[in-house]
Amino acid sequence: MMNEAKARRQYKCDHPRGRLRGRGVSILMAALSLLLPLACACAAGAARAGGYPSAPITVIVPTSAGGGMDLMARVVSMKMGQLLKTSFVVENVPGANGIIGAARVANAAPDGYTILLGQTSQMVINPYLYSNVSYDTFKSFVPVVRLSNAPNVVVVPNESPFHSLTDIVAAARKANAQGKSLNLATPGSGTVSHLTSVLFQQAARIEFSHIPYKGASSAITDTIAGRDDLMMSSIPTSFGQIKAGQLRAVAVSADKRSTSLPDVPTIAEAGYPGFNAGTWYGFFVPAKTPPHIVDLLNKAANEALQSPDVVKTIQSDGGDVIGGTSQAFMAVLEEDAAKWSKAVKESGAKVD
């Protein structure tokens, strides 16, 4: 009986049908081994937003070419393009303090192919400062990621007797008691620098004479010359003059020291706890952009922000690399909208 069973097994193996069956299993296994990576790749492709991106992505920069904001957009988007295997095209759309460029993106198709590099002024100040803003930051856009933060900095002429914020406050109080005030320069009425100074004057209970300029260049020139006692400026704007020894930085407005000016204390350290104001830069897409596309762009941007070239570009212009989630950026937007809308109202600034 055992010999018969053995013979039957041997017959099955030797029979052509048996050999074909065994060979078929081998072929099937080989085919599966070849198809499995392809299936994984397809699944990854599906995870990558259903084939997105399949065309060039346009980044709208609402300022002229050549500035720090423009450079940031180009460096970050180039790295993102490498990660997403597509090209990014940077388009400068200046005008109306960034309103024109922001409106372009607000009205674009919500498909992930048009991105705005926005900053504090366009997104959470202009809607309260200007009467002709056609977009609503919270209804027209979805925040993708906060790329960087550039605090404001209080600067004085290099020959100034003021070496600290305490010196400035003491001098301001003395002048106010005599019915006078120190001259404070800013790049213009309603700018982040101006509104930061409004918040600080409230915190310190002092008053400056606000000297609004039509841009930062003239304000810096007059401050260096001593025609103004101090200036509230963004770090990128005055970074070169600080490094050259033409201006002295006495305090930064962020909640922690700037990586660009690590030896300069914060306003909070000078006795005003919780003080935090400045300019951030971040990517936005039109409202109703699919969440998986927002998530893909967020991950690519965060990875790009880890690149040494990107970090160097941002820090060399006086900024701090941030990154993070879309939700974290939304929380910043909500907090800043409340803060800056109040500052605009209390400053009395309004542009028709």
C-alpha cells in the first residue's frame, strides 16, 4: 500500500499536468513579486493626492522681484519642486501693499496649482487697514505652513546715548512729563513696524512722536543721521545697517531672541512679559483646496525648510525658520487677527 501511495505521488509530480501546475505556481509567485512593488508605487501615487502634482505650480509673491520675500519664495519652492518632482514658477504681482497679489490667489482655482506667499501685512492687517480689500483671510484662503518669522527690532543711531530699552523708556517718560516726546521713525503708517510701536507704547505707558516715512530706506537714512531718536524696523530691513555698525539694536519684539541677533534681548526680557509682535511669512492656497493637497504641500515645505541652503537664506536676511502644521499656522492667524485689528483701530490708521 505504501509503495502504491508513493507511486501515485510520484506520478503526480512526473505527470505533465502536475509539472505544469507546479510551474504555474512558480510563475504566479514570480509575477506577484514583480507586481508588488508596482502596486506599492501605485498606492503611494494615490496617497500623493491622486496624481497631484501633474503640472507646474505657480507661487504668487505680492512684492517686486529681488527682495527678501522674493528670494525666500524662490529658494523654498525650488526645493519643494525637487521633492514633488514638478516645477515651481515664481510670479511677482506687486501693488497696493500686497492686496493685488493676494486677491489673485483668492480667486484662483482651488486645485493646489496656485500658492500665495503671504505675510502679516497682507493677511491680518490690510483687511482692517484698507477699505477696498476684496478677500477675507479666513474665508478665502487655507493656510499651508508658516515658513519664517522676522521680528521687529528697536534701533537707534550708533552714537545714541540709549543702550537699552530701559534707557529709551526712561527718556520717553521724562520727555512726556515735560510735554515733549522722542521721535520714532517707521516705514509708514499702518505697517507692522508702526503697529508694533503702538502696542509697545501701550505696554510701557509712554508716547512717541510717530514719524511715518514712505518706505524703510528713508527712515533708516534719517535714523542713522540722528534726525530721529529711534526706529521700529523689521530685522530684515535694518539687518545690514546693524551689522555694519550704523545702527544699534536694543530690543527685538519676538517672544524669544532672534537667531540673527542672538545678543539682543527681547522686549519681554526688558520688563514687558508676553510681548510678541513681528512679521511672519507663509504659504496659502485658495479656500476649498482639498485637504490631502494641503497636507502634501505642508510636508514638502517642512522638508524644504530643513535644507541647509534654505535655512541659510532665511537667516542671512534676519529671519527665523519656523515650519509646522497648517493647524498651528491657523492658530497664529487667529491670534494675530485679534491683536492687529485692535492695534489698527487704536492707531487711527486707515487707508481708503
